[in-house]
Amino acid sequence: MDAVSNILGVLDGVVSIGEEDIDIKVSISDNNKPINGDLQDLFLEYDEEYR
């Protein structure tokens, strides 16, 4: 669970990778609107509710 949370944090931009400043944009191919930003929070809420 911690690994998934950390990966989602990187995609959301709240967890950094070393000293690099990387801007990641995750989107669905049919829609250019970013889907990242709250992925880590949503995952942790889901985990807490259904664990």
C-alpha cells in the first residue's frame, strides 16, 4: 500500500523524486484533461474505507 501511495503522490506532484523537479501530467487518451492531482488522497480514502 505504501508503494502505491508514493507512486500516486509522485503523479500528483506532492512527492518528489530525489532533487529533480519534474512536472507529470496524466490524462486519458480521448480527453487531454489531467486526471492527476488527487489520486493519492482518493486511494488512501478508498483503502481506509474498504480495508
